[in-house]
Amino acid sequence: QVQLVESGGGLVQPGGSLRLSCVASGSIRSINAMGWYRQAPGKERELVAQLVGGRTNYADSVKGRFAISRDNTKNTVYLQMNSLKPEDTAVYYCNGAAGPYHYWGQGTQVTVSS
């Protein structure tokens, strides 16, 4: 089992920045990919950024604005979000993949509004 706890969401004005954190605990050695997803009201959950074997993947809508990184000493994955737009408003979820199993955090709300 893997437990994921997100933090760092909040209300920010358009053009602002936020950094989300996801702390992993439990059987973390089994994890081979970490990512951030988001779900806006009335929409399906979508992949935002992913870290797999040292490589990063981003949704087209966030390329150049968001950056995913990890600190293995803290068992933490980060999502740095810059130049935020109202359409980035969503609940952001941390995801850990261990083979066929996916683990999710509880989500953190990000609201971009003036």
C-alpha cells in the first residue's frame, strides 16, 4: 500500500504561481511513475504532468508553465505552476503507479480567479 498526501492548493490570481506537494509513504519502492492529474467541475480527470524513469511528460495545455520534480530524500513530488490561468482551476490529485496499481491522494483545490 502507498499513501499520498497533497498540499499547497489555494486561491491565486491569474498570472500567479503555486507549488503543490505530494508526500508518499508506505511501499514507495514499488512505485515506478508519479504524476499529477486534475479534475474540473463537469469534466473528466486529466493527466497534467508525469515523471517516469527520470523523464517528464506534460499535457499540452500546461507545457512551458508547469514543472514536475521530485525530492527522493523527502519522498515528495512537486508541481510548480506558473502563469496560472482561470482554466487551470480544478482539484489536483497526486498519483503513484506501481505496476497495474494506481494510488491517489485526496486532492487539493486550486482556484485561479481575480
